[in-house]
Amino acid sequence: VNDTLHKMQIFVNAVLDGQWHGYTDKRITDVVNIGIGGSDLGPRMVVDALQAYQQQHLQVHFIANIDGTDISNTLEKLNPESTLFIIASKSFTTIETLTNAKTARNWLLNHLHDTKSVRHHFVAVSAKPERAIEFGIAKENVFAFWDWVGGRYSLWSAIGLPIALAIGMDNFHALLSGARSMDTHFRFQPLKANMPVIMALLTIWYNNFYQTTSETIIPYDEHLKLLPPYLQQLIMESNGKSINKDGNAIDYPTSPVIWGNVGSNGQHAFHQLLHQGQQIIPIDFIIALHNHHPLQEQHELLFANCLAQSQALLMGRTKTQAYNELLTEGINESNAKKLAPHKIISGNKPSNTIVMQELNPNSLGSLIALYEHKTFVEGIIWQINSFDQYGVELGKQAATKISAAITSGKGLKDFDSSTESLIEKFKQRS
Ligand code: F6P
């Protein structure tokens, strides 16, 4: 681990100090991370969250989707002579990443016309370094990590290279240090004062004793807008299982569906259901006491709105309270009587409010590690393996077969009628 951190340090400093030059001797101005899932979501979320710590002279971009729109929209803005690509893939077999990497390499060679340019503009991060070298990445440009690092748990490893380039190696170490603080808390705190344990048991209490089916993450912080999609993979890919560690079917639900968006925007989108829907949907509100902008009055309003939501969810409003409020507003008794039932808020809806001093590398590292350990505790209690993801393989296999059928036009009868007709429709597109 320390060898890799040292290699990262040398590389990051060379790029940020302008020592690393492109093929035409230009310093690097843009880094493009090509990866998906755990090779994208964590670094993308952290880079977005820590914009206040963004290094000068360098922009970090992320490409993930096989949809050509993703890479086209990014590359059209960039100069190949000052662009460096990171191909991030634990397996180095993921079709989206390899396809985008080939497109990026063609884009570079269409401008520079010399395969010797690749070593100046491509590095790779993988647990299969030999496959990266086979792809054409110079051996000295490959950053390895290990099979024991789960993809969705990997931003602390060399997969975090775009983070270190974006915020500098010192801040990357601060991120690691924040995570270590939470690791230490988790390891040594008694259970009744142990944050990951308490949060995991709350999830199990609602999920398995109140039959809730989803949980929502609502960061009251624009810089944490990518936290919900990151936590979707961390939690749902770890604990969305039906078989226990012994290979036997389980007859109880495991991971809830994880979703969310930033506050205060959600108040004008989905909070209606949270307040008056019939479902109980536990919520994690996340907010910082201090922010990175000068508009203190707006931060006070943000904070007030965050607390107001959890308070309204808790206390609700009775029909009598609604009726009396309507009378106070000057509504006559007859209309107040009609309208009051529609304004009942049941209350007694659970939420956690996680408060940070400020969003910085250290606190973000602790927050991410908090959810990693929460996910681990849930998996232990549900007696499942939180570190495999066999459920994603069937879709990948099917995509390979369907792609071949689309290209060749053969074997359509091998598919179910729905898939066959949809392939036909695609092939007949004008
Ligand atoms: O979705 C399946 C998955 O294997 C994830 O677990 C992983 O984070 C992602 O695909 C990308 O995998 P790789 O880093 O090997 O390209």
C-alpha cells in the first residue's frame, strides 16, 4: 500500500508541477478518468465534493457510460496535446471502460499520429496490471491494486488517483486520515456509542421489523449531490442479495433501495410523499455547520430548512391543528372542515441528521467510511456476503450475445420474442 501511495505521490506531483509533459511537450491541463461503477462513482463524487480544494491549472473529467454521448461531450472540449487519460478498471475487462479507452486512444492518435505518444497520455489503474500492459499502457504507467480491495470500496487505493490529482496528495492523505478515524471509532467504540453499528441497526429495525423498502439520502449540500448515486452502488451492490454465506436462500429482505437528492431541492420534488405518503422511508439528512461560500444568510436558511424537514417528519400535524390553522388564516368553518383532513401530516417518520463541522477531505473520508462500515455491519447481521456481485453477470453475458446478433443479424430466433422483436426494431431503424 505504501509503495503505491509513494508511486502516486511522484506521479501526482509531476503532473501538478508541470514536469509531466505530453508528446508535444505541453504540460497537462486536463485529466480524464475512464472507468465505471467503483472505478468511477467514488472518485467522481469526492472530486465534486472537494471543489474547494481543487488544484489550479488542472481540470479532472470523468467518462463512464458506453453511450457515445459521454465521451464525445468530454473530448470535444479538450486538447489532445495536454490531456492525460486514466484507464481505471479493477478487472480490466469491463466493456464500457475498454470501449471508451479505445475511443480515447483513437482520438489521441488521430491528432498525434504516433503510437509513441500513448505513453505520454495514458496511465492505468488495475488489479490486473498485465491486462493494462497488453492494452498498450507502458508498464511504468500502471498503478496496481489488489484483489482484496472491493471495487465499490476502492477509492482509497490507486483508483483514487483522479482525486489526488484534483486536490493534491496532501489532501488525499487527509481523506485517508478521516477514513482511518472512522475505522478506529468503529473498531474500538462500545456498540451503544458506535455510529456504524447504530445506523446499521436502525436500518435493520425499519427494514426487517417495519418492512420499509427504501431509504433516502438527502445531503443539504450541493457539493454532496453525487453522494446518493455513490451510496447506491456501495450499499445496493453489497447487500442486494437473496442467498446467505452458506449458499442457502434467505427468507427476509436485505438491502433497502437507496435513493436521494440534495436538499433543499427535494422539498419541491419528492418530500410530499415523505410527509404524506403511506410508506415509511427512513432518511439520512447530512449537513455542515460551516460552508465554503460567503452567503451566510443562505446557509442559515439551508440549515433551518434541513431541521424543519426532520422536525415536520417527526411531529407531523393533526387534523385539529390543521383545522385551527385554517381558521386562523381566515378560512370559514365549513371550508376549514373540508380542507383539514387533506392537511394532516402523520409524523412519526424516522430520520437521522448527520452534522459535520465543515465538508473537507478529512470529514468526507470519515463520512464515506461510516457508510462502508454500516454496510459491513448490515451484511454480517443479514449473514450475506457483502463483497461479491454475481447478480450483474447475466446482463453482461446477454449484452455480448445481443450485440453479436445486432451486428451479424444471425441467431435472432435464439432469443425470447420480446428481445427478438426489439433487436429487429433496432436493425430496421432508418
Ligand atoms: O457492476 C459490476 C462491477 O464489477 C462493479 O462491481 C465494479 O465497480 C464495476 O463493475 C467496474 O468494474 P472494473 O473496475 O473491474 O472495471
